[in-house]
Amino acid sequence: MNIFEDDLFKNKYFLFVIGIIIVIILFIYLKDYNSLENQCRRRIEKAGTFFSQGNKLQENILNAAMKQEIDLCIKNGNK
């Protein structure tokens, strides 16, 4: 098997390995996306963007307040 002359995308073993790698990457991404911390962070940030108007001082204060709310959300289990 000469990998420079063969078309790898027609090789079933190569496609199987690539498929397994893609499934593993998707599983890790979805597990991280649906974690409790990320769910809380998205919910708090969505509410926080309403109050943010581009002022750096206001954004820093909002980020500090969001950190406390995210910790509270994680402690309560996203309730």
C-alpha cells in the first residue's frame, strides 16, 4: 500500500479510523458543552449581555458579579 499513490478516502480501514476519531471528538465536545459549569456560564452571560454597554469598567464589574453567580449556580445545581 503506497499512501502517496492510493486514494485514502476509498480505503475502508482509513475511513473507519477517521470515523472513530470524529466520534470521540464529538463526544468530548458535547460532554464539555453540556457540563453544569458551561450551562450556568451561558445562562448568566446571556442575562449579562443585556446590561453590558461596551464600557470596560462596567464589563469588569459585570464579570466579577457573574463569577459569583456562576459559582452559586453550580452550587445549587443549575436551578
